[in-house]
Amino acid sequence: MHSRLSVNSICFGSATLSSVAEHWRALGARRVSLVSHQVLDSDIATLQNVLRAGEHSCETICHPFLPFQPLELHERSWREPRARLARLIEVASRLGARSIYVLTGGHGSLTWEQAAEAFSAAIAPCVTQAAAARVALAVENSSVLYADNHIAHSLRDTLALAEMAGIGVCLDLYSCWTEAGLRASIERALPRLEVVQVSDYIYGDRALPCRAVPGDGTVPLARIVQWLLGAGYAGAFDLELIGPRIDAEGHRDAVRRAAHYVSDMLSGLGV
């Protein structure tokens, strides 16, 4: 597996942490990514042992800031989520995680600008805390079908939100590959780019989520990755494979094929 590849625990569905760790070891993954409930609901010594035993480094942690709740302008609605993110930053630092990427919370009844203002205010103390802990905070771009859980549905909107909140960007290629001006958006995002997530899409798929193994679909991955590398991106490419196709093939087999494909692509691009 290429040294720039990371394998997200999301790839393995609802598997327990011990089962996910077994998959990571079998695949030879060195960089790995977690979901915040795995971190916050586990003993830190257990997490440290998992990473140490497999010689893994924690690339990033996915965190829904307000899971399936709307953003509001009232500070009382942020207090518990802010405290949870603060705790996650503390644990992430102890694990040596490079970054945490978040989903913001849903649109609710606010305008986009109001929701962005609420999110920025809600996480402001955590931004300061994360900088001191040397854990990058980032926000990802995500499909509009997750509007109950997130407000940034294009790379341009995600970058605007990241600039407003003073955080980084997690670039999910699956959710932005069709955008106009994508190369220019990538170049603009580069100084804030913390991690890039890789998967594919096959025309005609309608299920949510409907991701495919890289190389099986229509996303021009090599072209976009070449843009990223040409712009100077030096970070990880995180495999995030979910959906019926991944379930049908088998999670480990799908990740193994994805790792081979992306590894060969990166080597072919001179990485």
C-alpha cells in the first residue's frame, strides 16, 4: 500500500474497533482514520494499543458536530457539542492524530450565511484549542442529500466556510468532481487542504450512499489527483468506501482493490 494512502474505518461499516484493526493489519495500512464515536466511546489506552500494535498512524477523525440537528444562533444549542469536540481534540492529540474533519449540523431554518456564522461562533474556542494541540480542524464538502447534517455542499462553499471559521478543508472527491472550475477551486483551497478522500461513482447508481471502488466508475481520478499534486498537495489520500457495492463485494476485498488502484495511480504520477 502506498505511503500516502490512508484507510478510513468507515470502509468497514459497523464493525467493532478490534475487527477494523484486523482489517487494517491484513491490508498493510500504515495511515488510518477513525470516526469520533470510536474515539470518544473507547478507552484511550485501548486506542493507543490498537495503533501501536499495527504500527498505524492516525491520519484523521470524522466528527459530526451536530449530528442530524440544525444549526441555531443560540449559544445554548452549542454548549454540549462544543464540549464534545473539545474532548475529541484532547484525545486526538494524545493519539497523534493529524486532523479532525467535521460535518457542521443541518441547515434548519437559517440562511446559509446565518448557519455559517452560527457554526463559526460555535467552534471558535475549539479552533484555538486545536491549534495549541497541533491537531488541524477541517470541514468537508458533502452531498446536498445530507442537508439535515451539514451545510457545505460544494468545494467552493466549503472553502468559504473554512475561511470564515479559520479552519482547514477535507476534500471529498466523490462530492465535488462534477463542479465547474474545480481545478481553480483546488488551487485556492490548497493552503487549507488537510486530507483528500477518494472513491468513485458509476453512472446510474441512485442509492445513498452509492460509492464504488476507485477505477470502477467515471470520476476522472487520475486527472484530479494530478491537479492536486501539481498544485503542491503533499498530504494523504483517504479511502472512504461505503454503500451497496462495497457491502456486496466485501469490505476488505473492496478496500484492497482500491488500495492497489490508487497506489498504482500515485506511482504512475511520480509520487
